[in-house]
Amino acid sequence: MQAVRKGIKFDKKKLDKDAIYVVNTIHKAGFEVYLVGGCVRDLLLGLEPKDFDVVTNAKPEQVHQLFRRSCLIGQRFRLVHIIFGRRKFIEVATFRRGQAQTKKTGIIRRDNCYGTLEEDVMRRDFNINALYYNPYKYEVIDYVGGLKDLNKKEIHMIANCKLSFEQDPVRMLRAVRFASKLDAKLSAEIKTCLFNQAPLLANVSPARLYEECIKLFHNQYGFKVYQQLEKYGLLLYLFKQTQSNDFIKKALLNTSERIKQNKSLTPAFLFAVFLWQAQNMRFSHIKKQQRSVFLARVQASEDVIIEQIKQVSLPRWLTTKVKDIWLMQSKLEKRQPQKKTRELLKNPHFRMAYDFLLLRSQSINPELQPVVDFWMKAQL
């Protein structure tokens, strides 16, 4: 049954002006159009949305014609990206309906049957993400109890949980992320399915899982996400080489603090942390057969990264940074002559490697504190 909450005017500072431009343009062309999903959820909670998604009854080709700087993307889901900058776009989807075409594994292969708003609701994942905002009538449309779930801080699936996760296993990661972000409780059904269906993540492309990992850990609640992934057996399908330790906890809490302070982040740092222990173990094994310590470290780094990209695809620029962080540790673990010290300080990856060393000293390697003090003074 449709529920409408009227008279909702969001803070204009929290509304993306480009998203509103997209909505206005589609509306003026005579189509039905709404803001949808996470942006509506976050606005209702007083949070500042990271992304703004738009949904309409206009076909992708019709939307594409309305915007000069736009492109059609996707085979599984036909979408339009409207470009506003080098890294900025607004995603527009068309209402969907009916049964999606699936592979033998149950994963959706194609989902381009268009429908109405009411039908589109039932194709979404969680109640709290199936809220539609009409900026002209200042109202939120809710067909599945999403407003109630937001108030109660609960997360329920719209459709059958088992089937939903089969169609898109990434929804399991989203469930954990939303629960951590919103400090909400997962329904008993979702919890059971997470435990039982975690292996389905092995069917997801490594490239897609890379993007999801950024969303999981580059935030202020990354450690809570990590704990939940481990609890439900999901972490194994992202980082099978990773074993929990205080270093990972320290790094994730540090990431949270950096975000609060508006400091820069790079995913390379966290990947280096997650795989550090595996790299050390591999190095210990290789150096028994390899005379050169340096070559043993290089080989260990390569082996661990090759194994990791079978699960989560890592771009070359990122793996280069990860290897540099690791290889610089042996140089930073001891005091260096003045000339060598100056050379290391000029290395573009020095600061990351130093921060890595610092967090090690504050967690798993307290014996490194004297050398950390040395490098801190060297930077003054």
C-alpha cells in the first residue's frame, strides 16, 4: 500500500545542484521523475548524501537525447550517466518491472524490462532504499515500509532474501555496509542468508568487488564493517589471505579519523595493511630458497598481489603503491645515513610508508617506536 509523507523540504545545501538540474530537465520534457534510494534515505536522516540517483519513466535513449554530455552504459542494467566533471556524473535509471534474465548461478544477466514506479519498487533491494522523492510536490513515496524501518533502525529485504542475494550477491555487502553506517539491525532473515550464502560472492567479478571494497572501508565506520564481514563469513571472499590483527583495526580507525579531519586517503594504504601479514609469511617462505633478501621481498609482494586479484581486481597504479609501501618498510625499520635519509624523504611514497610504519609501531610492532621517532625528527 502506498504511503506518502508530504511537506518535506530538504536543506538546499544538502541537495546536489546537478542532480536537481537533471530532475528539472527530465520533468520539463514531460516525464515522471524522482530522486531515489540512498540519497533520499540519507536526507531523511539528516545526513549528507554521497551520491544522488534519479529514476524516471523515460527510456534510456530518451534521457540520453536530453543531455548533450551524457552516455548510455551497461548491458545488465541500461543506464544513462550525465557528466558534470572529470569524476562527477548523475546516474539516471528507467523504472523496471518483471522477471530479470538470470544465469545458471542465479545472478541477473539482463534487466531491461521497463515498467511503472510501483513495479520499480519491487525490483529494489532494501525497504530503506526504496523511497522516492518528488521535489515538485515535496513528498516522499513509500510502498514497502521504508519510512517505518528508518524510524526503527531496521533493515529488511523487499523481496525474498535468498533469491535476492542469488540475483546479486553484492547485496550482502550492501546489507552489512548500511547496517554499520546507520547503526541499524539486520532482519533475522538477512542474517541467516548472510551466513548461508556468503560463498555466492565468489561468482561476482573481481572488478566489481574492487569498487565495493572502496565503499566498504573508505568511511567513518570501516572497522565496524570489517567486524561484520568477518562475523558473517563474507571477508573470506574478499580477502582470503587476511587474518585479523590489531594493525588492521588501528588502520581502519585511523582512516575514520582522517575522514573526520578532511585528510587525503588512498585505497592502496588499506590494501597494503590487509595483505601485509600475508606478504610477510610469503617472504619468510621464499627467503629460505632465495639468497637475495630484496628479490625475496619483491617475489613475495608479487605472489600475494597475484593471489589477491583473483578475488578483488586491483588497478596497476594501486599495486605499484602497495609494493612500494612494503618494500620501503625494510629501509625505514632502521636508521639510515644522512644521504640515504634525504633520498628516502624525497620518495613520493615516503609519507605513506612512514604512516604505515607508524601504525605498525602502535599495534603489532611496538619495538619500532625508536625508529619511528628517528623518521619523525628527520621530517622536521
